[in-house]
Amino acid sequence: MSTPRHGGSLKALDQDLAKAVRRAVNKQLDELIASDEELNRLFSIITSVEGVGAVTAREVLITTARRPGNERPPLRFKEFTEAKKYAARRTVCYAGAAAAL
């Protein structure tokens, strides 16, 4: 039997699994963005800013997306006129995701 490339370390195996999951999620997000005209347009605008890449653009789109079943009117990307407001929304999104775990 061959030794796993992670050397049998549980920590290394966990890191390999986390990387594989991130790659799979990013691939699905990229496919979704490419298939949706509005998301693709916004992604292009966001990544046109110098120093802003795909990772940041995905995060901005995720944290400002319309959500089905939301009682409040959903916030949209172009409605953020101040960085402070976006940062507050981003914090709320992460807190909601953490609570769901």
C-alpha cells in the first residue's frame, strides 16, 4: 500500500480537503457568473479596478446578492455608496453564515 501524499498527517489531509473544496466552490461560482448576464457584467466591473481580482469580486457579488425569501428588500452591489456600509453588510453576511453552521 502506498503512503498518501499528505504523509498520513490528519492536519495535512484536512488542508488538502479544504483546498479541494475551495477549488470546487470557486469553479461553480465562476460557472454561475459566466452564465448570468448581470453577474458577469458586475464581475467585469469589479475586476476592472486595479488590484481587485476574482476572489474579491466573488466575495462582493456573494455579499451583495439578492436572496430569495428575504423579507427586507435585498441590497444590491450598486446601492453601496460608502465603504463603511458595505463593510457592515459584509459583517452581517458572515455572521449569518456562521450562525447557520
